[in-house]
Amino acid sequence: MNSFHYQDGQLFCEQLPVAEIARQEGTPFYLYSHETLVRHYQAFDEAFGDFDHQICYSVKACSNLSVISLFASLGGGCDVVSGGELFRALRAGVEGGKIVFSGVGKTVAEINAALDAGILMFNVESSQELDLINELAEKRSMVAPVSVRINPDVDPQTHPYISTGLSANKFGIPISEAVSLYQRAANLPNIKVVGVDCHIGSQLTKVSPFRDALDRVKSLIEELRRLKIDIHYLDIGGGLGITYDAERPPLPAEYAQAVMGVVNDLGCGLIMEPGRALVGNAGILVSRVLYTKVGVTKNFVIVDAGMNDLVRPSLYNAYQKIVPVREFTGKEIDQKTVDVVGPICESGDFLAQERLLPPLISGDLLAVMSSGAYGFTMSSNYNSRLRVPEIMVIGKQYQVIRRRETFDDLVAGEIMVDWRPKVERS
Ligand code: LLP
């Protein structure tokens, strides 16, 4: 469910015509619906009902401060994977005690910052990382709360680049080595074992891989308890998929039922790290047609957004629906097969290939749907293009939540060396 719909022949976000925002702010831009963000958060939260749970929104999906603070206002915490994401979460007002820190490559500075913030737990991904956290906590006379990220070797049946729970992936500790690592962790003086963590991949469209992974994690927790290592939290990661095309991923309620069905009698507080399921279908990328070009074998629609603005189609060959902002009706819907491409100097710069679209002309606006997750956060300045604004619609109004970059922003961190030969003074 989302709040983008046609009304009076044009695309609206909530109660605002998208074209009106384009007129005032220019293109391209990311547009998020406040109503959809809130609805998605609440649906996820309510799906777990009275079960002891904490949503730790996965900041990497869409890290704008206003998005994080919106979820925080609804009770959400954060899942962060870098010092930068930790900074954002704290800046957005998220309590340290609601932040979990995942990732295979935490640095000394990042671990220290997380200790200072008093985070809920580190999701430890290697034996060496565990030792470093212990050492850094000791220097601060602290005890660091940790869970170990388990790699359960379950196939999430998703794109290989976003599958993380297979033994061939770099993530987590093989489940076969988990008990000995936990035993070691339990004996480290500046470590407190608090949980078990497991994230197997992203854009999952079935519940069965979640269930399989949780079955394995549950057995591990039972074994740890037999060894007198108590586990308070079970972090089930993120990964719930959304509809981009014809996928029918489980609804939050089905996902929650499946999870609770496995972990019901464990007595652990649940932590979940949803990203895409909260923000994916709450955002679109709005772009304008610059030119249309009839090629020898293909027809191109050249737009003002490229792979630097939205890389998912190029990187994962991901399908994202594209719709015209003015509604085409009747005879006009004489669709043509086109490639929608950007201005970047790469043949891999496309937003869609071989796509049926109505006859577009220069100046038409297009909306790339389902762009709220891993859209802006994966954008770059490649080809020295300015990163685009992020805008949020709230009912009949909109708010720019990140301004369009300027050329000065582009070179702000650069230092231009003066190469002119120095004139010797006598
Ligand atoms: N927790 C951990 C430890 C993760 O690595 C991820 C995503 C999440 C939670 C959130 O997963 P979600 O609920 O969003 O599926 N750039 C890719 C997706 C990469 C996901 C990386 N990890 C894409 O555009 O499809």
C-alpha cells in the first residue's frame, strides 16, 4: 500500500500533485510520503502485537534525518553499520539504548563511538572483532553488550549480491563455530553476552528461509542456555521483501506470525531490523524526459536522472516500475518499447530496459516507483552530477528534507594545489 495515485489525470503523492513539486523544485528529486512511512512502521509494529519487540530501522535503506526521526517518534530504534550511520541516528534523536551496530568491518573509532553512545548491542561478526571490542571496552572501564551474528547457511532465494546468510558470504560466524565463540565471549571480562543475531539477506519474498534460519538459531539459543549462557535478545535482522513488479512477499502480519511461531517459547525480546519494508514503497524518484531518440535497434527515452541517482537497475538489474506523471488515457496509450536511460557516460546507465511506455515527449515527467529504499543512499556524484533533493509530502504540503547540492558542495572538500612555479625572491 502506498500513497501515490492518479487523480484528475495526474500523479499525486498524498494530496499533492507531483508535477507541482517538480515545477517548484526542479527535477530530479526523491519524494517520500509521510503517511506511507507511518503506515508501514505501524503495520510492522502492530504485526508483533504484545510480543516483546523493538524495531531497529535499518538506516542504510534511507538515512535522511527526518526519516530516522520520524520512526524514532513512533518508538523506533536503529540498526547502524558505520560511524556515519551511528552519528545520524544520534543526531536524529534516537536513544543509544535502541541502537544495534552490525557490520563485518567495525573500526576502532566506530567501536569507541558506539561504546560512548551506550548502544544496546554490537552484533559481532568475527572472533577478532570480539577481542577488539573487549580491549576497547576495558580501556574505558566499560562492559560492552554483544550478540554474535550467526551465519546459518540458509539460502534466502534472492539476488546473489544481497544474500548474506550462506556459508560463502562474508557475514557472521558459521553456526558450527558459534558455541565455542560464545563460551569465549562469556569469559571475557569486558564483554556481556546479551543476544543472538541473524540476518540472511534482503528482498526475501517467502517466509520459509526466515523460518529455517530461526529454527537453527533457536536450537543454538537452547544449547547456550544449557551452558548457562543467557540470551535476552534475538535479533532477527531485516530482509522482508516488497512488491516491485509481480512479487507477492509475505505481509508483515504473515512474517510476524511465522517468526513468533518459531520463537514463541524462547522468552527472548525480539529485535528486528527492517529497512526496505518500511521505506521502499514510500518513495519515488521523479525525473524529466530530456530527449527521445530512435536508435537502429532500440528506442531511447533520455531522462535527467541516471545511475548515479538510482543505481539499483544497473547494479542488480533490478526492475522498478516507471509511470508517467501525467496520466495517459484512451488512444494515447499506444505503448512503445523503450530503454529509459540517463545522461551518464556509461552504457550501463539505465533506469529501465525494454519497457513498454506510452509515447513520451521531451518535458514529460516520469516517476520511478519503489525508490524509497537504497535509492538516495546509494546515489553518488559520478560525472560530477549534483545529488538530488529529498522531499517529503505531508498531506497537502511538502517539505524539502535535503536540499539539492550546489557546484560548491561538489568541490567543498577538495584542495587545489597551486602548481605555478614559485618565483624566487632575492
Ligand atoms: N540488517 C542487516 C545486518 C543488513 O545487512 C540489512 C541490509 C538490513 C538489516 C536491512 O535489510 P532490508 O530489510 O532492507 O532487506 N542495496 C540492496 C540491498 C542491500 C541490503 C543490505 N543489508 C538493494 O538495493 O536491493
